[in-house]
Amino acid sequence: MTRISIPSDQNDPISHAIEDSDSTPHQIIQIEDQDNKSSAKKIKDLEICVPIAYGTISFWLGKKATETQSHVWTVYVRGATNEDLSAVIKKVVFQLHPSFSNARRVVESPPFELTERGWGEFEIAISIFFHNDVCDKQLDLFHPLKLYSEVEHGPLSTKKPVIVESYDEIVFPNPSDKFLARVHNHPSVIIPRLPPTLNLSHAPPTEDTRDKKRGDTKDHPHSQWFNRFSEADELLKLAEARQQVQNHIVKLKRRLSLLEG
């Protein structure tokens, strides 16, 4: 894991580049909002963690494909378990290739995604802006748009997409009491056990269910293709990898015993 701290200058964004690969290690991004002059009370020695997934998913258009529009694709920022992130994120700006009309696209409500058509691959800049009581700095990410699989070969399919995702954990140390109250018990946010003396009685009213549903990606049309980044799935992957290593060790020991004959 890599811990990246935002510069102390509040005008500087934190920038995080992602390697061009289908599988990248997850990162921990620590946002230190030391220059926030808000009057909100800060909760010292506490960290709020927000796991996010971001990436692109593209579909070949098949018979509808043209020379300049061969694929339809979507770039997005979502909760790692497909939960609504609007309690933390205010807006997301996607910077597309200059060949696109109005290449700077601003999405101010969830789901934070953008769908386009095209023929070429390029790197997309993703700037995440948080609510004022969360952080006054933006987080800049970079992600490659992939239209063609580097793993699977053969004829293109209109049914199976090419998806490339990354997973990060954004850490907010010393959060404001207002921010903590709003995201307390929120399914997309990880908060450690709170001290019993901490009073969250000023928490805002519960959000309307319809508003929550609007930003929830659990029923997203592409959800079946999204990678799962839950802790249970990570533990399962580790267990499977450990079993593969153990099986390989057993095979090597057998070969060694045969050689030593």
C-alpha cells in the first residue's frame, strides 16, 4: 500500500496516477486538510476511510460500429461496494481527449459517471471535489480508457465488455464533527469505534430514500461486470492464492524427492 498526503497549500490538489494495467494494487490516499478555515469542530485522533472504485467499461458496437464510433464506453467513480458517495463527494470532473466536444465534463450529482462513443484509447483525468465540511482540496486521478482486451484474444463481442478498474482508500484524518455526523453508519464509509463521550446528537435528518437510490449503483446496468472490493472477497482471494502456493510447494517437494531418489 502507498500512503499519499496532500500538500499543505490548500490550492494544490493531490494527484495520483494509476499504472496502465488491468490489475493494480489498491492505494491509501491520506488527505490532510490542515488549512481548512471552517469553524467546524475537528475530531482529533480519528480517521474516516472512504473506499472508492473508479475505471472504465466499454462495449463494442458490432454492426453499428463506424470508423469514428466503434465503442460505447463509460468512465465512473463509485463506492467500492456500489454505495452512494454523494455524502462525501460534491462533484467529479472528467477531462477527456481534446478531440471531444466540450472535453471537460462536470458531473454534480450521483452516479458520478460519463458515457460517450469513440474509437480510440486515451488517458482520462478524474478530479474529485469534496463537500466543504469534508475537505477543501481536490483529488486528481488518472485512468486509462481501454477498448480492447489485452488478455483475451479472438473475435470482438458486443455482449462482454472490456472493464478496467482501480481501488483506492481515501483517508480523512481529524474530520469535522458535521462530516462525521453525516456519514456515521453510512454503508460506504469506514469509521473506527467512537469514544462513548462523543456526542453526535446534532446529526442531520436522515436522507430521503429516493435520493439515496439515485446515487446507489447496486442496480446499475453494468453492476454484473464491476469488480468486488469487499473485505470478504479480498480474504477469499488471499485464501485461494495461499492454497495455490501450498499446492505448488507440494509438487516441488515431490519432484525434489524423486530427483534425490
